[in-house]
Amino acid sequence: MITEQKPVHFLLVEDNQDHADLVRMSLEINNVTNTLDHVRDGLAAMAYLRNSGEYGGSKRPDVILLDINLPKMNGHEILEQIKADEDLKVIPVVVLTTSAADADRLSAYRSHANSFVTKPVDFQKFQNMIRDLNLYWTVWNQAPTHSHIPNG
Amino acid sequence: MATITSRENDPRQAMVLTATFCAGAFCTILGLAVILGWWFRFEPLIRILPHLAPMQANTALGMLLSGAGMLAWRIGWRRSAVGIGSAAALLGLLTLVEYLTGSQLGIDELLARDYLAVDPGRAGRMAPNTALCFLLTGSAIMLTGGSGPSLPAHISILSIGVVVTLFGAVSLFGYASGIDTSYWMGNLTRMALHTSIGFLALGGAFTLAKSVTIREAVEQRDRDKALLAKTMHELELQKFALDEHAIVAITDPSGVITYVNKMFCKVSQYRAEELIGKTHRVINSGHHPREFFVDLWRTIAAGETWRGEVCNRARDGSLYWVDTTIVPFRDETGRITQFVAIRADVTQSKKIEQDLRRANAELEEYVRTASHDLKAPLVTIEGFSGYLRHFIEVGYSDRALECVDRIQNASRRLKTNIDEMLELSRIGRTDQPPQAVDVHAMLQTLLSEFQPQIEKADADVVIEGGPAMVHCDPVRVEQILSNLLSNALKYGHPASGSARITVCTRPEGRFVRLGVADNGPGIEPEFRERVFGLFQRLDAGAQSSGVGLNIVKRIVEHYGGAAWVEKTPGGGATFCVTLPAGQATDTPSSTAKRETHDDHRAEAGSFSAG
């Protein structure tokens, strides 16, 4: 049984405010104990992860929710940078996108995305994914070094 | 030596055939008749008239042999001709030997007793000139039957024919002029009258036959020469045609260039002297891997033709593509003596191919991003619909209304996106023919339309420069101007202070350059290209579809101009476009404009198509 629930800290990289609110609302409705920071583009995401610039005191996220179509630096580029970084590459990355194109899928796996989720046209599916993520982190919170996220 | 063909159709050959046949038949019959004359002692046959010299029986035999030999030659019995001819020659030779050595070989009265003999020591012996004539005639017959149709043989036979004819003619002349009493002439005219007529016939036949043959041989040689000259000329013309069309080079077996044509020099921009003595490495572009040339060499060294498309580098460093065929030339022994390379410049079609590929890639990217941007509002609608149901179920009406707002906004955005995409797809299908448009006047009109946005943005807009005519569809020009203005008003705000937007026009070659400068945050160099890409937004929060600047770029490029971003002196971004300059009266044709496209893009070096 779960005795103590530490809040899971999410970093959401998403340029579309509506989609960001969807994620936020879903976490809220499912009573996921969490904290969530939201950045709008790739440069900001990298600055957040590296605690640089205006994100000097940022908290290291437990999970990164990453949109693929982003301004300035697209999701693939961010993913490559994260996975090339010895320190950051252990953080699980869930790629969120509206595109189900195979090219995107393959490219995301090549850059070792931990999970790849087509943005839910199906509301329930998205909720399940968030719940799964939350459950996963409730159980495995103590050992964030070995990362595998079940596909939502 | 050319062989003579189509004897049947040649009237001269027919004449020769008739003449030689008649001469042969005449001499055969003559010889036979005289021999019979001797046997039956019928003097009119032996000497024709009582006071004339008799034809000896041996002479008659010689005449018979010569005539038969000629007939055999004409019929084509070559071996018989050689046999008969040698018999006649032997008869003449032996008789001459008798004369020269003063001996008696016992051949003189072989066929008949010479009952008419004046000198018993030489009874039945033919005259020495007759003997010589038989030696010559016999030899000639041997020659016709023996050796092949070689020119020396023809000439020898002709010479013999002439000599024999002369002997016959001189003798006949002696009879005709009646000077047979003189010793020398008398000696000559000891040849019987009909003997001399026989020799005249034999010699004449040979002379005629061989002069015709030699003449034909000479004519044939002239025809061959003319044919050769004609062939050479045609070859020259073909080479000229090839040179006009193709890039031609010849190399030795090791690949060293020995010949290049003008087209090669024109396309590669090297002079012939710079290429001859070198290998094709001079024009190697480095585009192809080593294996490419290894395969090429393996093919041609094996004596096979190689075909392929090769990318070469011209002197100025530019690349060109050639469709290449390399043919190895071999000598009689099969050794490769040279390689001939014939190439056609296919740079243009390669370029079209590449453009097409790029256009396809662009289209693919367009579809991909378009589907993403159309889907984004749908995801929002779908997602908030779910929450809407949830909030209605749990009775939170405030939150339910919030969801409805979100759904409505997303629906509106979806509609806008679709409208913009349709607008984008219309570019290129020009709805109005280009005409002279005054950008300056249009800007003034637009400013009043933009007044609400300008006031809202608290911006100061300045238009610099006088009238500037461009040659475009006015609707498109308005689209460019309003998109650039709207872009500057949305993103051109400085962190502090009020926005200042400066629009200026100035002529630039055959184009008019339009610049919209703001004093906002500016655009970092690495994003200056991306900003024109379809659905590209640099500011995540802004309400923008990322289509406007792409529309600008597409319109401008459609007219052969360019679009790019510069840094505004003092900070900010300046969006620049060039459009073809137009005058109210004299407008350049659309083809002329197209030609300027590449030049101009090269000038606007800062711009690069994605």
C-alpha cells in the first residue's frame, strides 16, 4: 500500500495554451498530487532544465511532457539535447503531439522518447495516461534513475 | 585492285568479248586451214598469191595454238589457256633458239614437209619475227590464264599486244607498199601475208581487251577516290553535327585527354590546351564516390560501353551534369587504342528534377504542418468537450461555461486557419494580370484601415520615400503590405517606450525594395529564415497562425523577388521584400521577369529558400 505520496513534479513544454490547460485540468480532476511548471518553447525548456537564466531556481522535473511542434526549437531537437545530456537523460520524456505521422513516431523513438502519445482526441485515453503516469511515479518515486514508462 | 563487275551490262566489255572471240576463232581456223593446205599441197592456202612468202606449217600450228588459247581464255578455261599458251610460246622460243645458235632442233618440219623450201638448211622454219611473235603471244595467253587480275599483268599483256600488233602491221605495210625487195624489209616481210593478218588480229585483240581493262581499273580507282572523298566529307559533316550537339573528348587508353571539342571547352570553361595531356580529374567535382569511377573504368577497360550521369566541376567552380557515353575503340588486334566520350549537358533537367523534389518535400511539410495546425483546435474542442460533460455531471456550471468558451474560441480559430490555408493555396494562380501599382499610394490607404490596430498598439507609423511603381497584381501587393504591417504591429513592440514602424521604398535594379522596420526585440540570426516558414511562430503565446509571412514570401517569389529579415539599425527587425519595378506605360514582359529571378536571388544573398 502507498503510505506516503510525494507530489510528482511535471515540466510541460507546450506552446498551445489550450492544450496546456487541458493537461492541467486533467491532473486536477484526477486528484493527482503534483506540481506543474509550464514553458512555451524549446529554448525556455532547456533553460529550465539547466537552471539557467530566469529559471535559476527551477526544480528538477520527475517527468517531462513534451509537445513536438514548438516555436524556436522543435520537440525533436529538445529531445536530442536532453538525451545527449548525461544528467538530464534519465528524466522520462513523454512526447505529446497531434501528429500521428509515422515519421514523427520513428524520429521520437530514435531520440529515445520514453513514451509517445498522440494528443487525445479521446478524452478518456488521455486521463488514463495521466493516471498511469501518476501511479507509476507513486510506486517508483524513490528510484528515478531507471526510467521506463508504460505506453499510455 | 578493284575487280570489274557487271561485264554483261558494259558495252565496252561486250565489244572486247566479241573482238577477242573473233580474233581467236579467226586464228584457229587460219592455222587449221594452212596446215590442211600443207597436207594437201594447196598453195593458195599456204601463200595466197604465188609470189608471196608461204606460211610455214609450224607458223600455222602456232597460229592454231594462239587462236585456241585466246578462245580458252575468253571462255574462262584458265588451265587450258595456260597449257595452250605455253605450247605456242615454246614453239616460238625453240625456233628463236635455232636462229640464235644456228642449230637444227628438228622441229621445223613437224607437221609437213616444206616442199617449197628455197634454203634447204632452214626448210619449214618460220621467220624469226614470227617466232618472236609466238613467244610473246604465248606468254600473254599464259599470263591471262595464270596470274590473277593484277595491274602489272594487265600492263604486260597490253605491251605484248601492242608489240605483236606492230610486228603484224609493219609486215602488212611491207606488203602494201611493195618494198619487200629491200633486205631488211624483205626480211621482215618474210612473214606470210595471212600470218601478219593473224598477228594483227591477236595483237589487236589483246591491246583492245587490256586497254579497256586498264581503263576500267583506272576509272574504278577514280570512283574509289571520289567515294572516299565523299565519305570523308560526310564524316566531317557528321563530326560537325556531333560537335554542335555534344561534348566530345577522346583519351588514350590510360585516360589522358588527347582531344576535346569546342562544346567541351565551352561547358567546362577550360581551354583545350589546359585539358589536353591531363586526365578528367581536372573537372572532377568530388560529387561521386571513388567506387563510381572504379566501376566506370572496369567497364570501359573490359571494352564495353559505359553510360551514366556524371557531375563535373567547371573552371569557375560551378557544377554541371552530363549524360555520358564512353566507347572504347579497338584496333584489329583487339587492343584498346582510345576512349571516346560523348556527353550531353543535362544540368537544366537535373535542376528541374531537384526543384521538383524540393517542391514535393515542401508540399509534404505543408501537409504535415497543416494537419497539425488544423488538429490543434480540434484537440482543444475534443478535450474541453470531455471536461464539459464532467463538469455538468458534477454540477460545476461555472467551470462548464469556461469549457464552452474554450470550445467556441477553438472553433473560431479552426475557421480562421482554414481560411488562411485556402488563401495560401491561391497564390501562384494569379487572378489578375500584373499591372503598375503605386506602393506608396497603397500604403497611405492601408494606414487609415489599420488605424484601430495602430492606436491599440500605441505605435507611430512613418512612410518614407516617394511614389514607387511595382508591376504586380494589386490585390497581392495589398496582401504583402497588410501582412507586413500587421506583423510589425503585433511583434514590433520594444520592451519599453512606444513602437515605431518605418516603411520605406527604394528602387533596386529592376526591382523595388520595400522595407518595414520596427524597433521591437528583433529576430536572432538563426531564426531569420524560419520566420518565413509555414506555421512557424517564434512567440508561443501570440495569437498567430504562422501563415502571414509565408504568404508574403510566396507572393514575392511568385513575382521573381525575394523576402528576408534584417536587423534594424539601433535594434528591431526590418522585413524586406523586392518586387518587379513597373512603369505606368512601359511594362516588362513576364518572360523577361522570370529570367531575372535567379540573378536577383543571388543578389539578395541573405535570403535562402527553405
